[in-house]
Amino acid sequence: MLSPEGGVSGQGPAPLALSLSDRAGEESHDARSTATAVTPGPLWGAVRSLDSLDAAVQEASRTEADDAAVGSDAADDGHGPAAPIAGETVEALDPAAGAPEAKAAGETSQGAARREQILDGASALFAERGYHGSSLREISRSVAISHPGMLHHFSSKPALLDAVIDRLEAHAQGLLDSVEALSTSPAQLLAALAGPWHPGRPPITLIATLSAEIVDPEHPGRYRMSRLRLVHEHILKQVLAAYAERGLLTPGTDPVFLSRAVFSLLLSLAVRERSVRALQSSSGGEPVEDVRTFVQHFLNG
């Protein structure tokens, strides 16, 4: 997970949204303290969408079980490695067997790729059906992996949700680190509304579905998703406040109110695209154009 540096010693970096939460210190799904203040990590070069995140970011959170996952998956599916032919050594059949480091590196790479595949499948199903409406077996079938094989990567459904939210936080980190670029002109913000904030694509579609679910106080992603929303609102507020300082917003516009309204509209449009859109008999009402039109009402000139 790419998040700001810091956190409780021995427990890895704290989620970036903790620094913006007004409930810091309260319980979270993993029961870690959230009281520790955090600061943004290294600046990303540009605004990045979820699809363009470097797989190496996720590789840092692998467990040791990932290294053996590919072989275990094959065994679970009934396609384990063939036994050596009599009279031949393992090294003769597989030259890589004599190079443990090279073999381990290959397994690690394949394990990371399989992990990303599972996260892709889980993200798609969670966006479509929600966390409670998706089972681990359905997710494993969607990515053509055995159920026991998937458990080598994610031991439980809450653990899988945590990893999915890690991705959403990494996406938000990219936007947070790009505030300066987004603040240069309204054209940059309008472009981002068709890119990383596109209301008809991941990750906004996924955030919209999970945000609706977390009204349930027992939802395992409740606090992290709530804080993630605060992060997005904070990013928009910083950008809009920079516009206001330069007279680029209409007089009397409150950047705090507008940031909340814009992000709420993005989530509402994401739901509309998956529901009302199918009932429309005519074209028009494209979600990006809708949110851009809304924002332009508050731009001065």
C-alpha cells in the first residue's frame, strides 16, 4: 500500500486518510491506533488512475505465503508438478532448480501477478454487487483460481477488502500528491474529472458502492472508507481554495462546501450510470459532462 510515511512502530505505514479524520484514535477494522499524525509521502509525478498504478506498490505488501502460492494453486487444481523421470535429477529436468534465488524470484513475480489478478476481480465484483453481495468463491471463479489457492493470498474476506481499500488509498495518494499541479488552472481539474475522478469508471464506481454499504456500523470497511472520502474532499478543497485565492471562483463560493458537493455528485453519477442509464431511451447526460457543467457554474470566467 502506498500511503504517507509514519504509523505505529512494527505495524507498517498508517493509512493516509488518518491524518484527515476527525475521529482519529477510534477503532478501526484492524484495531490499530489512529492517533499518530502522518505526513504525505514522496510526490508522485502526475495524477494517476487506478489502472496505471505500478504493480510494485502492491508487491511490498506480499506475505511469505505468496512466494509458494503458484505451486499451491496448481496442486489445488489437480495440476501439480510432474514427478521426476527415473534416473534423471531434478536439476536436469528443471535447470532453474539449481538456482534457488532465480527460482524464488520467478515465483515471487508470478505470486504478485496472481495477487493483482485477484484484486482486480474482487474490485469489479465489489463495485457491482458490494462487499456483502460478493463471496470469496465467486471472486475466485471470476479470476479462474481455486478457492484454496486464493486463500494462500488472502486468508479471509475482510483481509481481501483491506487490500482492495489499500489500492483506493494509493489512488487517493496520487491525487493528494498532485494538488499543486491540479491547482495551476481550472482546466487541470476539469481534465481530472474525466480521468482519475471519472464517475463511470474505477475507482469511483467502487468507492460509490462501498460508500453506500458503510452506513452499516458493522461493515468492516466503515472507518477506512469514511476517511477515504474525507481525503478526496480535502484534495478538492485544497484545489478550489487555490482557485479562490486567485479570484478564479465566483464571489461567495465556499471551497469547503463545493468540495463536498463535487465529490457527492461524482458518487451519485457513478450510481446513476449503473442504474438509471439503462432506462434512458436517448443519449445525453454523460456523467463527465454533468460534473464539469456543475463545476463550471462556480468558475469565474
